[in-house]
Amino acid sequence: MIIGLCTVELYIPDAHSLKAKRQMLLSLKDRLRDKFNVSVAEVDEQDLWQKAVLGIACVANEGKHVNQVLDQAVNLIRSVPLVELVQFRIELL
């Protein structure tokens, strides 16, 4: 069993309140869950309006599959015009 963890740091320039930030993140997290069947949670910077850190987890039998799913998840995040991807890190356990 291979566990993949992707930590994604995001900048949300149009979020002018915590409520606006959470609405954008809720939509993004739902899209990631629906499309890739991964677990997603906001893991840091919950009190900042324009910054978010998401943790994305995936479990599979092969490391290649886990890496592919997490890469596709990062590409989906890059395609969202309302958020900017600052940095990300993928770890396989």
C-alpha cells in the first residue's frame, strides 16, 4: 500500500474575507474529491484571508498511480483562475 500526500500552498487574491476564502476553497475541494477520489482538507493558514494550505491524500497499490493522481490534482488547481499556486510538495509514504 502506497500513501501519497500533496501539500499545496495557495494565494487567493480575490478573497476579501474569510467567508469568501472558504467558499472558493469549498468549491475547489469538492471538485478534487469528485474528480480524483482523494481526501482534501485545509491544513494551515485558516485565519488568513488570501492564503491557504491544502493537504491532499491518495492511497493505492502502486506509487506510479498515486503520483499520477496527485500530479493531475495539482494541474486541476493550476487551471482554476481564482487561485494562484504558490508551491506544492508531493511525498510518497
